[in-house]
Amino acid sequence: MTDLPKCPQCGSEFTYVDGDNYVCPECAHEWPTTAAAAAVEDGPRVVRDANGNPLADGDTVVVIKDLKVKGASSVVKVGTKVRNIRIVDGDHDIDCKIEGFGAMQLKSEFVRKA
């Protein structure tokens, strides 16, 4: 048997190569062959703030740019301190609660470590 990676979506072992992509015949998921090498990183994902400092769960950060909030008429102002953040996967790296707004997700590029 060949050393092809399992499907990242359904975990099937029956993947095959089609041009520059791997294909899963069970769920029809396709992903580039170069992604397999990038998926094997040397350790856990490190989220960094706007200054390049690593962030961790429980840190306190400060917003460095006015951020518009969807569905609200106000913005999160520069200098707003956000306590007890949580690092998550996805487009927005940080889960937090901001006074006056409630639970929010922030991108790490718009905060700095306090």
C-alpha cells in the first residue's frame, strides 16, 4: 500500500492522487498535494500579536485599532483592554468578552499584549 495521507475531512484511507491534488473517493474532498507537507508542522500553532509577541490562553491584550462591530452602531475603541482571552483555530484567533459588547472573536493582528 502507498503512503498517501488520510482524508482531512472524513479520515478515509482510500485517497488517491489526481494531478496536483489528493482526492477522497468517499466524500469527494480534494486538497493540494503541497498541503500535506504544510500540515506536518513542528509543534502547535503559535498565535502572535501585532508586535510579534506570542499569545496564550488567559493573557490580557489591548486593541490597537478601532474595530467595527457587525450589528452594532458603536465600535471597539483603541486602547480597550481585553482580559482572559482564549486562543482558537480559525480566521479569528481570539475568543473573548468585551465590556459593553459581550462575547466576541478578534484577529490577533489588531491587538497587542498588555
